[in-house]
Amino acid sequence: MLARLRHALPFVVGLVLFLAALEVLRIELRAVSWHEITADVVRTPGRQLTAAIVLTILNYATLTGYDLLAFAYIRKPLPPGRIAWASFLAYAIANNVGFAMLSGASVRFRFYTRWGVTAEELSRIVFSYSVTFWLGLLLLGGSSLVLSPLPSADELPGHQMLFVAGLVLMLVAPAYVVATILRRKPLRIRDFELPLPPVRIAVAQVAISAVDWALAGAVLYVLLPTSPLSFLEFAGIFLVAILLGMVSHVPGGVGVFEGLMV
């Protein structure tokens, strides 16, 4: 019985977050009509829409770098075009369907195993792009808390800890790079070994992840009306909303992300 409850808990939490987010949207948007929303979209300057489209293309191009670095990490020769194509499909599906670890890994499994990638190599690929994913998220999120906290953060309970929390998050990426320098032995999980990447790959992981998250936030930022928020302040809100949207397990974070952003 206890095991069933533990298994069901993530889905229950996700449902609660989804319903709460829908209620926030209902309250915030009750005075807005569909006609007004359509009119606002039409009135959006063409240069902003163009900038958002270009940034989206650059964002997905950057995402393919996660898998390219993963293949460099496992030292598996494979045409970059194949890797980029499979990576693009995996992220396009995972970002919209949700359950990224399951949906994205399933797409990769289908393609990569056909191209001679073993199950052990696939596990290392998943490990590599998962680490890359978090490095930039923590670095940018921590930077926004330390360098450009929101004025309203002072009203939150325990706001004094936000600076400390941001500093800890910022230090994760440098600590990872230092670990790749100092630790030569692979990480061992039972009978499975995960060697740490060379320093150059670790640095590239941090850089490409930070660029990825900055581009993802910029897509929405360029579409917003003139705001007193700096991009770094906006990025902090954006990354928290993304994180909780993923935790909710709602496909694509629909409702949860929008509710938190509002």
C-alpha cells in the first residue's frame, strides 16, 4: 500500500500544481477576451516576431550540441548530421510531450541503437546530456538570485537565504569542472561505471547549457511589452517557472509555466 502511494505521489502533486495553475490563469485572465488576445498578437511588431523565430531556431540548434558533446564524451564516431537530427527530434518531442527523461530517451534509443550505439553507451549519453541540462540552469538561476534579485523578493519569508541559495547554485558548475580536473577514477554505481569527461568537454557543457537557457528565455523576453525587468531578472522568473513546470510532470508544463509566469 505504501509503495503504491509513493508511486502515485508525483502524479497527485502534478495534478494539484496543474489545477492551481489553471486557477491562477483564470483569475488573472478573467478580464481578458479572446478578441483582445488575438488583437494583441496581430499588433505585435514584426521585428519582435522575427526575433523570436530566429532565437527559437538558434535555441534548437544549440540543443543539438548536448548530444554532440555526449558522443564526444563516449568517444563514439558518428556523423554529426545524424546526431543533430536525432537530437532535434528528441528535444522537439520531449519539450512538448513532457516526461523528458522517458520521451527523449525513447527517441534517442530508436535512432542511436540502429546506428550501433550499445545500451551502456546510451546510458552514458543520457548521463552526459542530463548533466549538461542542469549546469546552465543552475548557473543562470543562481546568477539571477545573486546579481539581480527581484525587489519583491524582500517580501518573501526567509528572503535573506536567497543570496546564499543563489551562490550555492552558481558554484555547482565551477565545482563540476574542478571535479573533472581532480578526479581521474570513474564514478561507480554498482557494476556500472561513469567516467567524468575531460576538462574541455566539461567547460563546453557549461557554456552550451548557459547559452541554451539564455536563448530559451530570450524567445519570450523579446515578445514582452516594455518592462522594467532586466533580462537577468526575467531569466530568474523564467527558470523557476520552467523548473516547476518540469517537476509537475504536466506535458510541456502547460498551465503550470504560464500560471507561474503571470
